[in-house]
Amino acid sequence: MTLRTSESTGRAGAPRLIYRKPDVLADRSTHYCPGCGHGIIHRLLAEVLTELDLPAHTIAVAPVGCAVFAYDYLNVDFVEAPHGRAPAVATGIRRVRPEAFVLTYQGDGDLAAIGTAEIVHAAARGERITAIFVNNGIYGMTGGQMAPTTLLGQRTTSSPNGRDAALMGYPIQITEMLAQLPGVAYAARGSIADASLIGKLKAMIKRACLIQVEGGGFSLVEALSNCPVGWGMTAQESLEHLKGPVVDAYPLGVIVDRGVGAAAPGAVRAHAPGAPAGPEA
Amino acid sequence: MTDPLESATGPRPPQAETDRRSRVLMKGNEAIAEAAIQAGCDAYFGYPITPQAELLEWMARRMPELGRAFVQAESELGAINMALGAAATGARVLVSSSSPGISLMAEGMSYMAGSGTPMVLVNVMRAGPGLGGIGPSQSDYFQATKGHGHGDYRVPVLAPASIGEAMELMATAFELAERYRTPVMVLVDGILGQAMEPVELRFRCPERRAFDWALTGAAGRPARIIKSIDLVPEVLEKRNAALQRKYAEISRREVRWATECLEDAEYVLVAYGTAARVARSAIEKARARGIKAGLFRPITLWPFPSRELARVARHAHAILAVELSSGQMVEDVRLAVEGRCPVGFHGRMGGLVPTPDEVVGALKALHGKVERTRERDREQQQKRQAERRNGQSPHPHAVVDGPAEGAHRVEAGAQAGTREGGER
């Protein structure tokens, strides 16, 4: 994609460059469904990484779920994790690559169901990693089944009569749970529901990334997102739904900001991999 | 036959190092851990489980001392995936567990095999199934050699029979892992993990290579991706074909085995790990009782030394597989032997170890059976010759399918002929 700018046209009075697509965002058509929020969140992440000059240092972990192909859109080093294990994979990277910027990008099934143990313990250890947690309340890729974050009463392909607390339990506010842990430097929840909220979400992602850069512990941003296809709504309806019942269940805002003072055992590392083994015996 | 131990251990250490050799008493788990450290292990991830806990504990003390990474994970799932992350950056990574924990690691192993991520995993086997018990066992042979997790993949499996050999094989394991971009398993049982033996403090650190696949941050180069997913079947098939080519190369180049007393052996014990130690004692006892026994010891369980064992089987009266299981490796033994001689089995389960006397008993039973069969063969041959002399046509040759006793009989007869022909 090429933007016509005053520099490129060289003519006075031509459009002035006020923004351009970050280079770290790949030029390719999306595999995400029409109206899906992943694209917005990818874009925000690309902007933040670029603004903080991080792409060349980033090692990112892709989840299992719709965002499994995140590496198709973000031109940074990526490793694919088994379903839910991204925080463990990120821990391994962090512990041998102290200089890297380490990122996970996970959905709600990945982070709040199958990967609960991994996210809780990465947070408890205060791992110096940043988790981008996309909560759309559904398993999108497998056909719209109930997720741990699915709202009470919400119909999905595996809760066809609506989520019934007596049978299926309650939605998990996992970001609030994680915020309890002293190793968590930053935990916040934003939304992609409108332009103003998107701006706020970007500020949260930037703060979370900065904390890692400055040596702080675990940081997490939950992005409330939509799934028009899985929810059985138009894109516009899904955004209205996001602003209504979804936000009622998952309030927006910064839940905890302990800054860089939070524990970060991954921050201090002396040994670089590849250094020859010492003569100890 | 080339010296298999030479091929197993690679180049000998330089003289200066040899001079510094000394023997100390070390526990298996600790010796394995230290050997990994000396082989340049950058990171260790584990979770407590008996009988491998000392390995984790050794690493907990030593790795931070050396400024290297140690994490006690929240589970074996956590440990293997931490290993995936660290290994994806090109670090030399060790993970260890025991049987139930290894089951949990199957998922990660499959991803690492699929994405070509090198890593060494030690399984200090205990008795199963389920929670089973904490006694030594070899009942994870199928799991280790037949794929472990989901998908079409293999993992090189190294099975030392002593603590000293385990130490040597740790360096070999890292070498294989990095050469072939694959997880490698070192398979020991609870005895090798828990026992103490005098060992030489002789270590080897495989040379470091630059990896053109490692994730280090995409500075000045295109971004790299380590993944196993490919939703286009044609592309995924190509990926799989490349994997299979790699496995074919490993099968061709990396088979390791050892033999003892095979020169004049008529009865061959096939055993690995602790079972091989028992077999070694049984051979002495059997020879004292007039049974010429020898040992064939696979060191790589995958790739299994099939061709080498087949050669041995051509000259053996019978083979007896000895395992700390219900009989798992014996299936690979039968596949290798292909009916060339009878194959017997002796094993104990539940954390028990066969005694040398038990093995000698099994050997004597096999010996008696083979002798009776050979006697019958001789009688039948004489009968046929007599019939031929009397002008009667001989019975059509019976073709027996499968490992029925008849098949053994035919083979045993044919073999006796070979031996009389002086091919040995």
C-alpha cells in the first residue's frame, strides 16, 4: 500500500502525511471474518510496537484460535504455541532472551479455559512478558461454541438454549483474578467498540508494553472484541452488543498498575545462550 | 561389527582432559543433570515427580549458580512449553520427568517435532499405567518409540545401561537434537535414576552452531516463524514428507547398539537399560551351566538396530528379550528377526526387576524348547529320507504364516544347515 504524500508527490498543497500504516503490519488481505475486531487489535499492536521501536527485538507467541495466523499480519519473529500454552512458551523465551520483547496474543478460550494454569503461573511468577488477551466471549474458529467468558443467557452452538449458570457455571473475569497477584505489574481492560474506546485501548497496550521495556513484571491487556458471525449479528449490532451487555459483565478500565516495581524474575539474567559452558565440574 | 560404543560416544576427549579424569560416586539423576550442564545446557524446565526429582533439584542449585535458566513449572505441560519457547530461540534446553509427566508432555513433543525445535527430554521411567507406582520400569517403550504424541513423527530415543553411559549420551542427545532439529529422548528407568555408581567426570560439550531458524528478533532480516500448522493439505503433506526424509536419514546414520559375548553365542539376550545389566549377569550364570549366551543391547531404541539384530538372528538358536515390562521392545525384536529364529520373552511389571536367575530359568526353558524342536526336525528329516528311499514322494513343504511354532521349526532346521555349511 502506498500513501500519496506531499513528499512523494512533491507538490505544494498535496495531502499532508498525518499517518501511515506501520511497516510491521504485513500487506495482505485478512482471513478474519467481516467486522471482526482482531484486525483492529493487530493494527493497534503494530502501531505500539513501531512507536516504541520494538519490532526488531520482538519474539511473539501465536495462540490456537482465530489469531493462530497472527504471524501472517505482523512482521516479527513468531513461535506458535499449543492451545493455551503461550504464557509458558513466552516464559521459556524470556528466560533465555533477556533482551527480547516478549509478547503473547491469546483469545478467551486459549487464555481463560485451556490455558488457565499457564497464564496464572506466568502472572504469579511475574514473568516480564506482555499478554494481549482478546475476549470475544466465544470459540470463533471452531464454529462459535461457548467460551469461559460467554455471557449468561448467550446462545452459542454448544449452549443452544443460552448459557445456564446452573449447568454451565458463570463467566470468568480472569483479568480481575490475575490482577490480585503481586507479580502483575499492569492489568487493564479496553474495548474496540468505537473510535474513542479504540484510542483508550491503544494507550493501555502501550502502557503494558512500556512496563516490560522498562523492566517491570507481567502485563496484560484484555481487549473486549466482537464476533459478528459467532454471535449471529451484523457487525453494527455486535458493536452495540459490545457496548451494552458485554461491558456490563466486563467493566472497562485499568484494574491494577503497579508499575515497574512489581516482581520480574525474568528481568535479571546473566547468561546468554550460546555462551560456551564453563569448566565447572 | 564396528565398535558400537565408539559410534555412541563420538570422538574421545583430548589427552589433557583425559588426564584430569577422576572417578566419583554419583547418583544417576544428578550425574545426568551435571552431564547436561557440561554439555552446554542453557535452560532447564521441570516439575517434581518421583523417581526423577533429584535431577530437578540438582538443576535448581546448579543452573542459577552458572547464571543459566531454571524454572520449576506449574505442570509438565508448562515445562515442555517453556522448553519450546526457549528452544525456539536456539537455546540448548533440557526437560525431565517420569512416566505420568511424560504423558502430559506428549502435546509439546508433537509440536516440537512438527516445528523442528531441538530439545532433550529425559524420562526416568516408573511403573504404570495411570499413577502406577514409583518402582523402576520400562513400560514406556511404546510411548517413547512409537510416536508419543499425535501425528506422523518419530523421536530419537537413547537408552543408556549405566550412569556413565547416560552421561556420555547426554552430549550425544544435544548433538542429535541440533543436527536434526528434533526433540530427543533419553530413556532411563528408576534404577538408573536412583542408583549410585562410580563414574568418570568426563564431559563433552557439543560445538555450537549458528541456527538460521532461531528466533532472535527480526533485526536486519525477514521475520522467522516456528510453527507446525499448515491448513493446505498439499503443503502439509510436503512438510510431512520432509519430516519423513529426516527420519529416514536418522534411521540410516544414527543407529547405536552394543554387543557382549556374541562371538560364540547360540542364545542371544536382547535387553536395554537396567534389563541389560540383569541380562549381563544372567549370561555368566548361563554359560556356567553350559548355555552359550550373549547380549545384544540396543542403545538407540528408535531407530531400532533392526538390521544388526537380524544379522545376529541368522546365527542364533533363539533370542530372549528381557524387559521391565509386559513385553514391548520384544515386538521390535520380532519385526527385526522376521522368524529367522524363535523369540522368547521374560519380563516383570509393576516396578519389579527380573533377577539373573529368573532370566537363566527363562533361557533354560527356551533352550529346552529349541532343542526339542531341533530333535523333532532331525527325526522328520530322517523319516523323509527313508520315505524317499522307499520310492514315496515327499510331503509338500508346509508354509506357515506368523510366529507359530511351526514357523520356528522350519527356520531352525534351515539354520542348522547354514551352520553346518560353515558360513560362520
